[in-house]
Amino acid sequence: MAKKEEDILKKLTKAMEEVQTGKRFQHTLGVEFTCAALAMKHDAPIFQAQLAGLLHDCAKCMDDEKLLKICEKKGLPVSEVERRNPYLLHGKVGAYLAKNTYEIDDEDILNAIENHTTGRPEMSKLEKITFIADYIEPGRRTAPNLSVVRKMSFEDLDAALLKILEDTLSFLKSGEGEIDPKTLETYQYYAKQRKKEK
Ligand code: DGI
Ligand code: FE
Ligand code: FE
């Protein structure tokens, strides 16, 4: 790794340690590491994946009020579902902060941060890697089918993605939260794509 890249990672790691709780910071390091591993396996740029992993939850430790306030102040759109469930905004606000505070210009990284909770149709490889790494990182313990999904992630990104979306939707349907149309749309897009391939 080039010295400059090393310095950027070091600086941003320190910045995340400052804005995150201990537990969240451990998750962040786990996602960064898992992004790097998935990038190695699936031929994506490793440094780019590390940056996306490191910054994906940079706005996670803000309370609902703060997230809404930043959106209002900076003109970021807030949907009905997001207004009722402001934690869904931490990706969008995170991408904003990544660009404006952490000086990330790479649109692909910014998209990976923005879409890491709900996904979106037609994700780039980096977006898929970040979405999946967030779910499978070593510190995650509660998700169903975790060992299967972890293995799948190193075999077939789209298959893992679809399984995660499926499990997230059934978790939400079991009464754990209101479904964001974006999560459903993402699931439907990848389910349809999968069917076409068969
Ligand atoms: O920020 P993390 O906890 O690391 O992970 P995340 O950004 O993927 O957020 C995870 C939570 O987001 C998890 O409890 C499921 C939830 N989630 C994903 N899609 C939706 C959703 N919650 C709601 N209400 N609606 C969704 O469509
Ligand atoms: Fe998150
Ligand atoms: Fe996360």
C-alpha cells in the first residue's frame, strides 16, 4: 500500500474512533476488514473498499434529531418513511459527511455509503461489497443464516445480496420495523434478475 493511502486510512480511522462508540467502532473496523477481503475475492480495488467500509457508518452515532436537522440544513431529501424512522438517514447523511468533512470525492464510495442500509437496484460492485460486508462482518452475531450468507458472499455476490435482502425483509415483516420502499424495490430487482439468469 502506498504511503499516502496508509496515511488516509490512519487519519480516517482516528476520526471514526472519535465520533463512534466503542462497539460501533469495532463494527466499523470489522466492515473495513471484510470489505477488503471481499474486494480481494471479487476483483475490486482494495483501498476503495476499505474507505467505503471505514466510513459507511460515520453518521450512525447521531441521534434522530441531529440526522433530520442536517438533512434540513443541507437540503437532503427526507422521505415519509425516513421521517418516521430517521435512523434510515444515516447512510445519506454519512455520504454527505464523507464528501464534505472527510474529503472523499469518489462517487462510487459515496454511493456505497449512501445505500448501505436499504441497497438500491443496479448497485455497483463496490456498493454490493459494502452492503454485504456490513451484514457479515465478524462482530455481527444476531442475523439469521449468517454462516451460510458468509460463505455465499465469497462465492456469489448477487446470491448473498438477495439472501440478505430476503432475510432483512422477513425480519421487518415479523414486526421489527416499517419497510422502506427502497429495500423492497432492491429485493424485487435482484430477485427478478436472478430468475432471468436461471
Ligand atoms: O448501521 P448498521 O446497524 O451497521 O447496519 P444498517 O445500516 O444495515 O442498519 C441495519 C438496520 O437497518 C437493521 O436493523 C435492518 C434495518 N433496515 C434495513 N432495511 C430497512 C431497515 N429498517 C427499516 N425500518 N426499513 C427498511 O426497509
Ligand atoms: Fe449502517
Ligand atoms: Fe454498519
